[in-house]
Amino acid sequence: MAKKISLPLRNLTGKPVRTAVLISLTALLTLTVLAGSIIVSSLRQGLHSLEARLGADIMVVPYEATTKSRLENIVLQGNTGYFYMENALYDKVAAREGVGQISAQLYLASASAGCCSVPVQIIGFDPETDFTITPWIKKSYGKPLADLDIVVGNDLNAFVGDTLTFYGVDCRVAAKLDKTGTSFDTAVFTNQNTIKALIRSSVDRKMNDFQKLDPDKVVSCILINPADGYSVEEVVNDINIHVKKVKAIRTKEMISGISESLSGVSDITVILIAAVWLLGIVILLLAFTMSVNERKREFAVLRVIGSSRGMLASVVLREALTIGVIGGIAGAALALLIVLPFNSLIETQLGLPFLLPAAGTLIALTVAALLIAVLVSALASALSAYRISRLDPAVILRGDQT
Amino acid sequence: MKLLAEQVSKEFLRENRAKGTNSFFAVQETDFALEEGTLTVLMGRSGSGKSTLLNMLGGLSIPSSGRVLLDGNDLYALPDRERSHQRNRHFGMIPQGQTALQSLTVLENILLPYSLYGEEPDADRAEELMQLLDIGSLRDAKPAELSGGELRRTAIARALIRRPAVILADEPTGDLDDENTAAVFRLLKNAAGAGASVLVVTHENDAMQYADRLYRMHAGVLTAE
Ligand SMILES: Nc1ncnc2c1ncn2[C@@H]1O[C@H](COP(=O)(O)OP(=O)(O)OP(=O)(O)O)[C@@H](O)[C@H]1O
Ligand SMILES: [Mg+2]
């Protein structure tokens, strides 16, 4: 025999359809807020990570590279491609006033033909001067990169110890980088010697767009941070005015397009969440009010049997909290099930850098979403709970004697 | 326990389109005593103020004037929480109309006064009451499946389950047949015999044969007979 009857639970199970609707509604609210905030924070993380990976305030490239808008595609979109300028330009740029850290990189794209294991962007950096890639590789690989060793981006289907072949040259995968959510996830990094060997081999095989290219005499791009006391603006202008055949670009400017579409996506997400919430809260409020109103008489009976005002309010609140907890958990689970496994799909759909936040942040977001679900159902029912606790049983029991 | 009403009255506001809002007394100032071991019957025409008086006695409706004393303690001087608990422990109220909780079975409805404060229910008492009221076979039924008379008998069993010291019944036999009406009055009479203070509001003339005392109410004025 049932000893202690839980009225809130019995009221909920007694009206399965209404309860299911309320739980689904709370679940939907939790789902939107959690999925939305994970997506927004992934986009922020992605942009952040992109900024960090670019690592330099200024990028100097051959003038032709900018006209074909190739540069942004390579750096931001993960397209493959390459361009070169004479070494002498590097010296000219390096000699300008206000140039602080400076390092050159060499680019090469591997072909999808038989010569190469995978078509990827290959980026060669100079270990002597590099300040953008080395700090980041260090996290995955402690030692300096040996010749013919490569570090691969996280999205590449290669693992430490594997051998990848580019233009007939075998390279050993020394390390795999952590995910960045940017186009660097599909790139391969080498030191200067290695990329030069690869370029030479591609020229020998007549598979390079540039014939008679001598890798010892060219660079693809120059990365610069301004020296102390100089602004990015000043250095960029100085280089653009005084060094011919190159173009200096602020990296911030390059990714400003991305930040813009990112804030666009964030705004839309926030508006969607707000709309769903406004609607959801109104429906919840109405549903709780109606469900309590239709049971006014039952609550009056509880008073007759000896429930205090507080006990009535607690029945209403506990019903709502139960719905909040169950709906919250269901919605949060759904959100994680949708966003986590499909995050790369979302990334390609949005075409923006997208990096899931760390586990700790994810947990915090989930807990916050759960709390919000519980809080909202508590608030939505608070008014009903208050009104029920104030009801006059004598008046209620007089009316409608059915 | 003895229930005493001292100079209680109840004033209501009544909206009237023609004359505007005015107040009237549903119960005029009156003294009233409900003695232990007696069954008191209150009769009167519809709208004369019987339910209003009964609700004031049960601690459900604050009197406009006067006091209600349970064994000498002013019921309305207590905070709501305590007054409610008193009602749970010492009062068995049968309100007018249908009062079952839809999500609970008949048996759970009957045992509800125990579960409100998490007490061990008296299963034997429930069994006994269901037998006496002839609803034993309905124990697991939901209120929606019951007839008006069956619901009424469920409410009576619920009011009597804790063997309350004060029983306040508002037309408990309104929709019962003669046989069940007699059974209910026998139950109430037995409760009075066991020491309870019982007040029954009724229109049944047969009730007189069970009454130790008889009161009549007319337009808010209470008179003993
Ligand atoms: N909350 C209220 N507000 C205004 N008037 C009320 C209120 N409650 C009762 N009344 C009025 O007080 C009078 C007495 O009502 P009460 O319910 O006590 O009558 P009753 O004797 O129990 O009638 P019945 O036999 O029909 O149950 C009626 O005229 C009723 O309209
Ligand atoms: Mg009445």
C-alpha cells in the first residue's frame, strides 16, 4: 500500500499528455539555449584560435597574390595554392623602420595526382626566426623539427609515425596538432629545408606552376610584428609606400570578413533563441496558470483536509520543478547529441572557423542551461503558486458544485 | 473536543448593478456551541448561511467578528500553518459538492489526510469505512469513474479516516439513496457516541431522529429548537 503519496508526481502522471507537452516545451527551451550557446562560443573560439594561429599582425605577400584573392582563400578557407617573391624583397622589408619580429614562410600545395599522398597546403617555416608556428607546434611536439619531418593538422587522416609522400619525397609524420577549427587543420608544416626539397622535386617533375623556380631564392610570405613603439598601421603603410612589388596586409583586416559573418551568425542565433524563449515562456506561463486554475477546487479540498497555504504553493512549485528538471535534462542531452557529433557538419555549413569549447566550458554551459530550465519553470509557476496559496477555499468550494 | 463560537458573524459584499456595492451579513452575530458526544443538526433554506457558518467553525473562513474556540484556544489567532495542521488532526470536514482529487484512487483519496503530513495511514480504518459505506470494491477506481453518490461516500470516508474530534458535514447525504443515507447517519451518530462533536447541515427530515440538538438558520439568524 502506498504510504506517502507524492501529490506533484501524481498530478503529473495523472495528466500524461499535458505533462509531456510541458516537458517537451522545457526541453525545447533548454535545447535552443544550450545548442545556441555552444555554437556561438565555438565560433568565438574558432575566431580566437584563428587570430592566435595567424600569430602575426602583418603579412607581406607578393602583389599578385592579393589580386587573385588567393591569399585569403589559402590562409582562411583552406584552399591550396602558392606564390613566390624574391629573397631580396625580404631583406628590403626587414630593413624598414618599425619592423620587429620577422620571419618568412614558403608555401607549396601538394597535388592530388599520384605523386602525393594527400592534396594539402604545405607551409614551410624558418625555425631560426619563426614566431607564429613554433610556439603552437611545441604543444604537440617538444623537439625542433628535423629535415623531412612534418607536423600535420588535426583533420588530416595521418598519424604520428606514418609516412606521407609529396612529389616523390617521403616525409615522416612527427606530430599531429590539436584541433584549431581553422583551415590550419588541413595543412602540413615543415622546416625550410624540407619544403625546399619538396619544391625542387615538384619543379623537377614539372608539376609546379612556376618553372625554373629556385627555392633558395624565394619566399612566399613574410610575417611581421611591429617593434615596440610602432603601430601596425605605421609599419604597414611604410612597407606599402617604400617596398615595391609587395603588399603588406593587416591580418586583422583579413579576418574582419570572418568576424563580421561571425557576429552575423551570433546575432541570428541570439535572436532565434530569444524568440523561442519568449514564446516558450509565455506558453509555460499560460500552461501552468491553466493547469492550476482547472484544479482550483482540488486545491481548496487540500486546504479543507489540512494543507497550509505554503503546502499548496509547494505542490505547484514541485510540479513545475519536476518538469523543469526532466525537460532540462532531456533538452540538454538532445543539444549535446546534436551539436557534438555534428560539429564538423555545422562547421562546413557555416563556412566559419568553429572550435568546440573545452570540456570544462561545455560542462559549465550545460549546467547553466539546466539551471535556466529549472529557474524558468519555477518562475513560470511562481505566480500560480502564489495565487493558489491565497485562494479562499470557502469561496472556491461554493462555486460549480460538480 | 469542544468547539465554541462566540459572537461570530460573516459579512459579504454583494455587487448590485442598481444599488452599487453593498454589504450584508450571511451570518448574523451569534453564539454557538458544539459539544463533545453530541450530534447537532442544522437545517435551513438555501442561502440562509449554513455553509458560511460551518466554514467559519472549520477554520476555513475568517469571521467578520467574534472568535471560534477549539477547547478554549482561539482558532483564528493561530498562524495559517498551525491552524491547517489542527484542521488536519482534529477536524473531519465534508464540504458541499464533489471534492475528490482526480489523480488519486478512491483509497488514496480516503488516506490523503494521513499523507499530507507524511504519517503512517490507518489501513484497517480505511477498510472498515469502505465496508460501511459500501465502496470497498471501488478502492482502486479513479474519481472520474464514480457516480455522484460514490464520490460523496468517498468524501465521507476521507473526513472520518482520522477519527476526528470535530466533524463538520455539509449536506453529506445530498445525493445518496435512503439506505446509504441511513448508513451515513449511523456512522455520524456512532462517531458522536465515541465522543466526537458532530455538526450536520442537512435538508433530510429523517435526520431529526439522530439529532441530539437541532438548530435552524433563517437569513443568517441562528435559532435553537
Ligand atoms: N464569498 C461570498 N461572497 C458573497 N456572498 C456570499 C459568499 N459566500 C456566500 N455568500 C452568500 O451568503 C449567503 C449564504 O450562503 P451559504 O453558502 O452559507 O448558504 P447555505 O445556507 O449553505 O445554502 P445552501 O443550502 O444552498 O448550501 C448566500 O446568500 C450567498 O449568496
Ligand atoms: Mg450550503
